[in-house]
Amino acid sequence: MDIPHQNAFSLVVSHQDQVSELPPEGKSLATSDFCPIGMFTVGQHFLGIQGHPEFSRAYSFDLMESRRDRIPPEVISAGQASLSETPDSEEVTRWLLHFIRQAQQPANASTPD
């Protein structure tokens, strides 16, 4: 996958389960301490992403509030505090769209930059 090189990016995350092992022929694209397999591809037609570029900070805050019966208070506090960071949702969405467009191209066609 042709993703512009970027050393770090931020996304809102919310998950109980996560991919813990790359599938055969999987290639890791992003990792974090909390989520060792944050983004990955399998070939040119499958992209897995653990974060949620579609989540707004307000939605994530409310989601955590609604799960107070299942999430320890210190985890909610840390999660809500992390929402002060601006996520790179638009940039990651552009990467996703680029991946989809690239996957739709015939194998011998090149995509414009």
C-alpha cells in the first residue's frame, strides 16, 4: 500500500477486542504500545485498521460515559484526557480512500499522485 510516510499519527480508539496476530502475508503499517497491530494490509486488497477515523472526540467521550459500568474509572479518565489531542482523522481517511482507489485499478495501471 502506498501510504505517505509519517512517523506518527493519532486516532480515536475504542475496542474491547483487537487483532493480536498478523494474518498470513499480512504487513504491519502502524503500531502502538496499546495496540501492537494498529493498521495492516494483506496484499493490495485488504486493509485493517484498529482506530476509528469516523469517531469524533465528542462521540468518543459520550461512548466512554455510556460504558462506565464496564470500564474502570481510571481508564475512562485517561481516555477522556487523551481527547484533548486532535486526531489525524482526515489524513487517515485520505489514506483509506487512496487504498480503495488503488485497489480498484487494474494490476498494470498506475494511479495519479
